[in-house]
Amino acid sequence: MTATLLLSSTTAPAQARRYLSLWLPHWSTDRWRLSRKASAREAVTHAPEMPVVAISTDAGRRLICAANESAMRQGFTPGLSLADALARRPDLQHFPANPLDDGHALQRLAAWALRFTPLVMSDNPNGLLLDITGCAHLWQGEAGLRQDMHDRLRRHGYACRIGIADTIGAAWAAARFAEMAPIMPIAGQRKALAALPVDALRIDLATAEALRRLGLRRIGDLYPLPRASIASRFGRLLLGRLDQALGDVSEAFAAAFAPPPHRVSQIFAEPIGTAEDLHRSLEMLAERLAMQLTEGGLGARRVKFSCYRLDHQVSEIGIGLSLPSDKASHLIDLLARKIEQLDPGPGVETTMLSAGKVEALRQSQTVLEAGSSGDHSIGDDTALAGLIDRLGNRLGAGKVYRLVPVASHLPERAVARTAPIRRGGAPAWPHIVTAASGSWRPLRLLDHPEAIEDVMAPVPDDPPLQFRWRHVLHRVRAAAGPERITWEWWRSIDEHTTPARNSPSAHASRDYYRVENETGQRFWLYRAGLYRPEQPVRWFLHGLFA
Amino acid sequence: MQNVTPSPRRDKLARLRQELGGRLAGITLPARQTVPATTQTATLVSATVLALGLPLIDAHLGGGLARGAVHEIAGGGCDTELATAPAFFASQILLQHAHLRAIWIAATADLYGSGLQAMSVDPSRLLLVESRQDAESLWALEEAARSGAVPLVIGEIDSLDLTASRRLQLAAEDKNCTILLLRRSRLMGKSDKHRQPSAATTRWLITPQPSHPTADTTRPGLGLPCWHLHLWRQRNGPPAAWDITLRQDQHWQQISPEPQRQTAMAANDDSHAFTLQHHGTSAG
């Protein structure tokens, strides 16, 4: 008795996985047809049997690169030139292929497929791979899952083939070549693959052709051959593919979306769509998520509320938190402010709340600066973190910030924005530079230096006597300077964003002057470049002193 | 305090304090050279007021700017669009109270960190918020004041009606948060928006004044900057005006010895900025 148990546990280890391969044989043509259907109502009557092909241009030749079922049946297969195809059928529908768009759409489909399993990867150019280990029971078995996925895609007009097996290679083969028995039993891929053509091994056409010429038509024909001779004859790739399909060699699975470690979801019998329903769902999920986080002593830094819609779209809202939090009320408060941004479309069937980034909850905070003394006026750190979250989530990321110094002597580069709360604190500001060292800096610095006109200077090297800025003429009463600031020669010119990048003075040095007008207002001006008699002198206003 | 709940930990702490006090008694701390004694007295922490660090003005205000209240600062002259002088006012408050953390909310993010640093204000004390328009700034101001996270909130606002200013005043009272409103016009040139009625406790106008070249400046031709500081409205107090300048150590100081009494009529005068300017030159 014990012996059998031991045996079964070794032959079927816990790591045994099940993979699902989804193949969309007419992905780009289906997408094209559906987009036309969406854009023009009349196109609904457009018979699905019309042959349609996608065209790619290769060295001036226009070749068919994808075709729908009807076109395939009529012999318009990928690789045929469009001219030949049009000669045979002048009314052949064709459109330029857009592999980039198809890839993006595939990514979106992959996001949708997260409803089946958290581990999804796109299998370019027209398929998906899902790791469905331990997920199938939710659909009463793998057949149920396969049927559900098939029906959902079919209903929206996508042709699809789905295969399930123990290995990625076998699932791939099952989807594309085993229409009769697309689900390979556990540990049964060796037997099931034997009857499939060698093309099912994910090898290139030339290798498949070479195998066929030798009479090796089926994968089973390769089993009795000595491995060394296969390797020497067809290269290591074929052997590798065979081993991967049989499960003798493991294959990496790179999930497109790292599964969030903490997530809770809710599936509805009837689709929901109103903001109130979504809010209620959010509240329930937040309570559950908070409980999960509290148990682990964790707090969420980023939380996403995703609504899986009936039409394969995912609508989501996300919030960021400046400090990890496991308070349901805080999460609800922040997310509820964004709930109007959700588009439920035809209805939401599943909602999911996931914490994309979690950190250990810290009991005390020491990262906020200037909080050294126990003075009552310091304020409350948790209150500050909550405030930062509320401000940041309404105004947008990066709108709540602190200033950090940058080691650059260019005024516009000397200060950068940083996150309001950072671990370990921000770099300290170097010690005060003031009048004593001769470098004054204005309290206001314009985003881009503004050109000033009507500049009158007695000598080109002198500060101006008058200038016009924003249509107002200022007469200079007193001036000080110059302070010469040159470009950072170790950076390429392109990295500098200047008011007039293409002007000859863009990357020259600047001579800064502090000037005071008649009313006492002080400006920070500079003259671009060194004085050259043949070039007009250009002046800019860069900042204002108090 | 120590007698409320006697515990071994408290006793130990008290012992350590005593010991430390004994050791410190023998040491005289070197006086900080950059901050003269006058400023140190001004930075004394008070729960009710924020001292400006200008003794006469603080005396006039009854100690300084009231905490838990709204104070409005507008810039005079050609500075209404960038509000540099009001920003200078706010940074002087920060300079006087080195322990204060503050939130600075503005629709135009042109406050320059190195400029603050040159004023001896550590920019890392500030949390900056960039809003898109006045409505958002007001919302952020209220959120910040009501959160109780910081004791000082500074906001750059173009237009503000009485209702909005009352809301802010209530928010300020809620958690004893001081709000400094820097009036900043979106339009260049003369704007009298800062004259709209408001519930602010004090309302200031700060106007740059021509400087006086002094012999000892290292940069001949440009003396230390001067301002005319006009408190034109104060709840429960008379208006007044002073001339101030900047010391070498970046702290402001007063020029004229006596507060120049001004009547409230200046508040209704259209050519106000001009008269003040004129007044400033003759006084200096």
C-alpha cells in the first residue's frame, strides 16, 4: 500500500504541468473583417465566405502573408504573389498587413486570457500559450475549459483551434495538427504525437521537407532512430524540438504578465454595468485583499481594479500608494474616486482587485526628511502619506514631488523632480551657495529661457541698458555679472533642450547677468554665446529674483 | 509627567537625562555665526503664531502671522504674473522656521530649487504639488490643510472668491494649519484680482524697490535688494507698511525704524502700486 503511494508520487510529480495552446489561424484577416464590421453596419451582410488576403511588401513584390479560410481553400496561400492571385480572381479582397497592430491586439487578447489562468504568454504571430495547471476544474475539466474558450472566441468571429497537453510543444502540435483529439491525456503525448506529421514539431519547412524525402512522415517514425544520427543529419534543433514536445527537456514559459501575487476576484452570474454595482464589488474585494495582505504583514504599493468585459476587453483603473497600506478603507477611498473612468461596455462578468506591488508594512517611518526633532509642528507622517496618495491619484503621477539636486552647473538641469517618499531618503542638497560665492540663483526659473528684444547694450560685452520682455520695456538701473556658464561638453548636443536648438548659439556658453529695472524688479538675463561681430547678439531672460 | 506612571524605563530615562545635563553643563556651544541672535529669538516656536523674524512687524501683528489662518500675499509692480516677491515672502517664513515642513501648490511649476537653496532654505523640506488650474489648487490646498500632515501650506492662486477663501479659512482652523496664499495673475500687467474681498486674516502687498548701491558690496552697481511690505488689511488690527531689505546672510530685515501708518484708503486706490513705489523711493 505504502509502496504504491510512493510510486505514484514519484511518477506523477507535483510539478507536472498542463499547457493550452491557442491558435488563431486567420488572426489578421479575422481582425480586418471585424474592424470593417465595426466601422460600417452594412458590412455585416458581407458574406464570411469571401476570400480575403493580407499583403506584405517584400523587396517591391507584394506577397500574400495571411489568408482567410475561404481564400486558403481556393489556393491563395501565403507566399503567393498578389499579382498572380489577382490574375486568377480579380475581385479578391486584399489589404496591407500590419504585423505590429496584430501583435498589439494579440497582447490585448493575452490580457483577456488572464480570465482562464494567470500564466499567459503570446505565441507570435498568431497564438497564445496558457499554463492551465490546476485551473481546469473551474470549468469541470479541460474539455469544459477548451469549449468555453472556443465558444467565446467563435462568438466574436475569431477562428481558433485549441490543444492541450503536458508540454508546450505537444500542445502546440495538438492545436494545429490534431483536430480529432486536441486534448492529449496526461503523460500521453508520446503516443499521441506519434501519429502527427513531422511539421507538428515546430521546425522550419526545409527540415520538414528533408524528413519527408527520407520517408519520415510522422513523428512516430523518428522514435526508433538513433539520436546521434538525427543530430548529425538534421542538426540539434530537430532533436531539441522532439525532446521538448515529449517532455524530456523542459521549455521555458515566459508569462507575459507577471501574475500579481495578491489578487482577489469575483465572477458574476449576470454581467454588471452600473457604477454602484462596481463600487459594491470593489468594496467586497478590497476587504478580502486587505485581509490577505494583513495576514502576510504586507502593504500594497500599487493596486489595480480590473473589469473583464463580455467583449474580451479589460477596463481597469489603478492607483499608486506612497507608503504600503493594508487598509481596505484607504484603498476603497482612492479607487472610488476613479470609478467613473471604468467603461463597463456591454457588461462586466468578472472583477479582479490585484496588488501589483507589495512591500512589508513598516511600523515606523523615518524616510521623511526634516523630521528630526519631536516638534509638534512637524506633522504626521501617516497623514502625509495619505495626503500624497490622494493628491497624486487625482492630479496624476509625477505631479506631487520633491526637488533633488543634480550635479550639473546648467541652471535648468541642476534641479530634478523625485518621488515624494523614497526609501533611504533623497540625496541631500549641497551646502548653501550664496552671495559669498558669487553665484546667485533666481527664485523663479522659466521653463524655457525667453528671448528678449530691443536690447541696448553700450558694448556687446556689457549688460543691457534696456530690454523688452513680454511686450514691456524695462530700463536697467543696475546690473551685476557676468557669470559664465558653459554647456556640458561631455554630453552630445542633442541631449540639450534649448530654446532654439537649431540656432548657432544653442550650445554655446552663456553669460548671465543680474539686472534691476527702475522699479526694483530683478531679472536673470543671459547673452548666448561669445560675441562675434558677424553674428547678432542674442539675449534671453531665464529667471526672476525676488 | 514622570509621576503619572512610574516605570523602570522612565526612571532610567530620567537618570540618563540628569547625567547628560551634568555633562553638557561643562560645555559651551559655539555660537552659530551665520544666524545672528536677533533671528534666533524670532524662531522661537509658538503654537499660536509664526514669527516673521522682523521684530517691529512681529510686534505689530502680536507675535507674527496667526497659525491656523489664511494669509494672502500679493506682489506689486510688474511682478503680478510670476509672483516672485510673494514667493520670497513665503521662503523667508520657511527660513525663519527651519523645522517646518511645508507643501507648496502651484499651477506653474517654476519655483527654482537652487534659488531656494541660495536663500538658505533647504528645498527638501518642501513637498511640491503641480495642479492644472485654480480649482485644483484650491482643492489641493483644502485637502492638505485638512489632512493635518503639515503645519504650513503655500498655494499660488490667481482668482479667489469670498466663499473659497472662507472654505480655506475653515480648513486652516480645522487642524491649526497656516495657509499662505500667493496671489499670481495669469495676465501680464495690472491686475486687481488680489483686491477681491477675502476672508484672509492678513493681506499683504510686497513690492520690489530700487536698491541702494553700497560701498561694501562685492558687486558694485547692484546693492542688496529692497522691498516695500504693506500690510493693507488685518483682522482686528490697523494696516501698516514697512521697508525691508535683505542682509548678506539672506535673512530679511527692516529699514525704516517706525511702522508707517497707512490708512485703509490705499486698498481702494487704483494707482496703489505706483503710489507705494513713489513713497518707497522717497522714504529710502
